[in-house]
Amino acid sequence: MEMKTFLVVCGFLLLSVQAQTQNTALESRTLWRGYVSFGFETSEFRPCGSREKWWVLSTKDLSQRYGTLSPKMYGSVYVRMKGTPTIMGKYGHLGAYQRQFAVQGVLEARAPRSDDCKVKGY
């Protein structure tokens, strides 16, 4: 019984270290690309290469660009931007988002294309 308990504890420790490593890698990265969408109780960033949805702390620049490119709520706009994600948690409306993303600058905003997230890199 003691060996089984030891293995379970080791498994949890390994998962914890792996999760912390992933969080640290995300927190140290500053350039991001993906899709933003805004609407009623929606402020969403979906990074390329991830299934996660992040709550966006937008800037005036991003909001203006979004409004020009997507006059209707909930439309997707492709972006490349600088910013910082938080650790995993529950953020935004009803805690529906896995992270929160603080935008620090918008490098590009445009209508989405089918190959946006197929490009290698950040």
C-alpha cells in the first residue's frame, strides 16, 4: 500500500512541475498571434496552436481596429500582438476563460484568412 501511495504522490508532483513549466514558458513569451472577438460579455483571444480561449484586457488601439474590421459583434479578427497571459484559472464573464491576456501593443490586425495559424513561429 505504501508503494502505491508513493507512486500517486510522485505522479502529482510530476504533473505539477509540468504545469508550472508550461505557465512559465507562456508568461515569458510576449509575441502572440490568433483571433480576437468582442461582443456582449465577450472579450476573447484564441491563440494560434491552442484550443484555449483567453479573456482579453483590450487597448483603445485594438478596440478601434476591431470595430473597423468587424462592424458586427462576435466577428473574428486575426491579430499579431504583444501581451502577457496569466496563469491558468477562471477569468472573464462567468469564469469561462482559461487565462487573461493583457494586450501591450497591436502589430497587425486584419480579416482572417484560412492559412493564418499554419505559419510556423510564434
